[in-house]
Amino acid sequence: MSAKQGIERSMLDGKDREELHSIAGAIGLKGVTRLKKADLVAAILSAAGGDGDAKSPKAPRSAKASAGKEASPASDSGKNSASAASATPRKAIRSKRASELEAGSIESLAAEQDAIASSSGLGSNTDPEIAPRPRRNSTPTSSATTNEPQTSGVSGVSGGTDSGSESRVTSQGGTGSGSEDGDEQGSYSDANRTRRRRRRGRDRVGGPGDEGAQGGQGSQSNQGGQSNQGGQSNQGRQDGQGGQGRQGRQGGQNRQGGQRPERGNSRGYDRGGEREQAEPRGEFTGEPIEIAGLLDLRDEGYGFLRATGYLPGRNDSYVSATQVRRFSLRKGDYIKGATRPAASNEKYPALLRVDEINGMSPEDAKERPRFEDLTPLFPDERLTLEIKDEPALLTGRIIDLLSPIGKGQRGLVVSPPKAGKTTILKQLVYSIERNNPEVHLMVLLVDERPEEVTDMKRHVLRGEVIASTFDRPSDEHTHVAEVAIERAKRLVELGKDVVIVLDGITRLARAYNLAAPASGRVLSGGVDSTALYPPKRFFGAARNVEEGGSLTIIATALIETGSRMDEVIFEEFKGTGNMELRLDRKLAERRLYPAIDVNASSTRHEELLFERDQLNQVWKLRRVLNALAGDGSAAPGLELLLDKLRSTKSNDEFLSDIAKAPSGGG
């Protein structure tokens, strides 16, 4: 065995089976896939020394890499001949190129082995480096170059820079050089292994292979700008557009250079017909628009900022679920912030930033307590309805004596039709605003006549009037009530005293009975068993809070309407309140106003709202009124009470007169 053959055998022994199979397939050996490594090396040496010039084998990949690293004259002459003979038939060109590569393959490998041994001092035991595989080009230009002679995959490297040659490889690898004799078994197995290895992301030189230049401009090969010499890592030259590095497609851009849409934010509708919009993509560069309004949250987590009240409007803004979680927003919050205009595919503007939440900074708002965690107590502070400078207003004076209202009271005004309940509500509202300016007043009118709404708005001085008239659908009645009670809860969490005057609880329960889905269980009068829970939850929110603040609800309930449903609703709410003011139609027919049944009206735990002396005097008054109602009529007692009140200027003066009178009379 000559020295040259010894070097060739030692060089082949250092290669793995995949590279040996590639060499065997290139020089025309068949049926060698199951041979042992030693037999495979011997077969390659035998074929190379025997009839290597007689065949037209395929160019081995390792030979291509070696030729690219050494820039051998054989490969250079192959390139020149291929470019000069571009007009010749493809088969002849490939055969000529393959013959030239075969002739110089073994000599190139031997020269490479000598160069590595001399530079590293490791002799023939060090494996030569393998050039990285050229990536598959998916652009249409690669398929158009199949009629041109294919040059080697890796050109020579001079000074660590690329020589500028581009690899042209078909996307499926089916028309490589030397394929005129058909695909052979060795090349098939090698191609399969190459695909598997590419899928697993392994690359023997410089890590994972490049996946193309930016966004579809990958016609140039991305093979690394520096060779791995002396253990240096493959640093990779900059692709196509420069300065981007080996990053493949840039994140966040599609092939057209636009932004990639986020998942899960494309579409979505709620049951109310309002779309869940996609969150803003990128930074908004325009001028933001200041906005303030109430937050109306949906069950899906997102919401809308109602800029014109409690009902949906054209100036509302969309609030994403991400913003709701970030700022711990709750339904009924009053938010100040800025919005961006709606995009072409959006219905509402989107909220960009949050400046204030209920008058607090977003950081402070996160520390507020939850309404459900507050401790409820009996009302112990009275809402005085008597106006000192207007003693002729007897409604407030009678209520203060017989059925006082405290902060946190849950009261019912039980009234038949045409008994004057709306007039009494107006006087209640007026007295609360005059005597208790610190109270936040909310008047909620559900299923009411439009003219009554207008009259109430003109009557209220500082409070809010929230209305849904009878010509609106039941869903709107329930929705406005839910937003109003949530707004009141948010104010109580801040330690404020809130009073809600509701007209009325019966109509609200009717609206829930129509809007709620049928449960299959119907009570007497056609009331669904689940329809009464939401209005009960509304009415039950009234409470006096130990930590500070209170929520008072005064609601009207209809009786004697001839409807069995109204009777069932009243019976459900009769035991839930702790204050009741009952009106009598017979008194109204006799034109005795206010038509209050003085015997049936009362407040639970009224001793917490009166001083001890006042409480004894009130009890004495009740004994007198009860004695006058022996025949079952409340008229004599109300007439006596009205006469005494008109003759005095205040309730204190009236109670003093009662204390002076003998116990048997008034």
C-alpha cells in the first residue's frame, strides 16, 4: 500500500457512515448501505483506484465541502467549464461536471487531510470539517434555474469572507447533479437522514441552519460568513438587507412587512351585540382624546366606558380585559383617561390609558376594599327629612316621627295605585338633598312614564336621575338597574353615604321575569322562580357599613293592583326590608295627603335612631293613634296628627306638647 493510499484510508476511517455513503453514492457504488464500515472503506478505495474515470458518478457532498474549503483547481475548472457551456444539453454538462469532480475528489480529500494535520498537529486522527449544507430555496427563482448548470454548493473562502457565489438547490432535491442515471438508494437514504436532521435542528457546523432571509427575500444562500477555524464559532454573515444577522424572518412582521395579528383578539361578540374588539396593535402615534365615564363590564371580562350615562351611546369607548385585570377595574367605576379613534374594522374607540379611578390614582384604587367584605350593621344615624325653615312640608315631618329613615336603611313604600307615592318620593328626594348635602343621591326610575322622568329630573337639584321608560325593552330595564347598583357599591367602598330611591321594585321584578331565561319552575301568578333573585340582590345591597359609608335604598312596591304577580312580588320583598311606609287609597280618596297609614308604618330598631326622651314621646304618640284607629280606619289618627303638626313649627315642639299632655289623650 502506497503512502497516498495510506493517507486516503486513514482519512476515510475518520469519517462516519453517512459521509462514506455519500462518497460511495457519488462514485457510483450500489448496494453498500448494509456493509460494515471497513468493507465500505475498502469498496470506496477499490472503486476509486479501479474504474473511477469510466463512470459519471454524482458529486459527493463532502467533496463539495472540501473543494469549497481548498478552492482546488479541479473544482474551479469545473465551474468555468459549466458556465462556458451553458448552451449545451443539460445531461452532457452534468456528466462533464461529475467527471471532473470525481477526478479531483480523492486528491482534494488527501490534500485537505495534509493541511489539517500540518496546521493542528493532530495527524490523521482529526476529522476534516464539513461544510454546512446549503438551505433549500423556496423562492420561485430556484425552480427556474434547473435548466442552468449547477455550481458547487460552497465556494472557496478567502480571508473569512464569502466569495459571492449563490447555491442553487431545488426545493425537493430531486434534480441534483448527476441525476441522469436516476435516484439511487444511497442518495435516497442520505436525503431522508438529512431531512430528519434538519427537522431536529442539528447542524454539525455552527448550530441550526438558517431559515431564509427576511420575509421571502431568501434567494441568497445564508451559509455563514466565517469558516470554523481554530475552534471559532460560525458567526454568520448579515443577510439580504444588512444589519439583521441570522434571524430568519423578523418577529412581528409578515411577508409584506406588516404586523402579525395577535391570536385570540380577532373576533368575538357578546350577547348584547357589541363586539369584543382586538387590542391596539403597536403604539398609537396620534393625539389621544380625553374621556370620562362609567365602566360597564361584561361577563366575558371586557367592558365599555359609558360616556353619556348608564346606557350605551355613540361616544362609548372599549376597555379590554387586559386593562381590566391590570388596573383591577370593577363594574361601576368612574374612569378618566384617554382613548384613540376607532380603526376601520372597529365600532368603538379604544381606551389607551387610565388617569383616575373614582377620583383616585390607579395605584391607590387597587388597595380599596371590596363591597362584599364590608361589615353590615343596623342603621344608627338618622337621615332627617324635616326642613326647619319650611314647617308646612308635613310629609317629611310625619316620616321622621312614625317611620324614620337611617343611613343604610332598606325601606319599602307600599302603595296601591293612585295613592300619591310619586309625590311622596319627590318630597323625600327634596328633603334629603336639603338636609343631607353629603349624601350621594340616585333616583332610579324603571318602566316609568316619560313625562314622570322629565318632572323628576327638574325636581332633583344635585342628585342623579337614572331612567328607563316603559317603551324600552326589559333588557334595558335590568341593565340600567345593575349598572346603577354597582355604581353605588363603588361609592360605598370609598366610605360615602349613598341613597337610592327606586320606583319601583315591582316593575323591576317584572322586567327580570321577562328578560331572564325560563327555568321551568313557575310560581303563582306566572313568576319564574329565578326571576326574583336579581331584584332581591339589588334590594339586599342596602346596608350600614362598620368601616364607613352606607347604602340606603327606598323602593316602592305596588299592591291592590288586581294582579296576582304583583302580590307574589310584594310577599317576597315584605320580609326583606327593615322600614315600611304604607299608603292608603281610602285616605287619598278623602283627599288626606300624605295618605300615610300611621298605624301600619314603622321602622325596625327605631330606638337606634331616636334619643331616649324622643323615643318615649313617640311611643306615647303611637298609643294615641292606635286608640283612634279602633274601628279599623286610619283616617281619624291621620287627621289628628296633621292638625297637631300644622299648629307647631317643628317636631321637637310637637313632641314637647305630647310630653306635657296627660297619658290618656293627645
